Amino acid sequence: MRIFSLMMVVLLGFGVARPAGAAQREPPFRMASYDEFSDWDEEQKKFYLKELSEQIVEIPSLNLLKQANLEEASVWAEGWDVIESKLNRACDDNKDLTDICDDIAEIRQETFALRGRP
């Protein structure tokens, strides 16, 4: 937890904190919001964190994140929002990341589809 907290302080120090009202609430929705993630069942959460952790390392500004970091952020809205904001900023600013960002958005959709499967 200390490492994650230190990472959040460093990320916030570089201006990745989202100003109030700057949440990603219009398309494209790449990463699940904290509220969406919180509403998922355990199977969906486990799937999403595993798949997201495998793709997010392809984003240069997030390449040090591990699944454990995402799991820690998944219980802390502010931490989750920092990661979501940084991902959206990277995807918006770097068109070379389009395929990776689309893959991340697809993981979100696949996770929604898991609900109700036997």
C-alpha cells in the first residue's frame, strides 16, 4: 500500500489529478468508471483487472502499473480516477495508442457481457 500511495503522490505531483467536473462522461468510454466497477460482481471484477493490467502496460505513462496496483485502486475512488484520467489523457493525446485504447474499451464491454453468464 505504501508503494501505491507513493505512486499516487508522484502522479498527482505531475498534474494528472483531474479537476472537478473533468470526469470522462462522454464517449469514448475506455476504462470503467469507479462506480461501474463497484457495481460488478466478483467474477467481472477479477476478469476486468486481469485483462486491464495486461493491456495498460502498453500505455507509456502507465507502464509501471501492475495488477496489484489496480486492485489497490479498485477500493479507492480517487486512486481509480487518477488512473482513468491518465489513461484517457494518453489516449486522447497520442493517436499511436488508438489500437491499445480500443482494446481497453473492448475489455470494458466484454466485462459487461459477463453478467448473467452461467
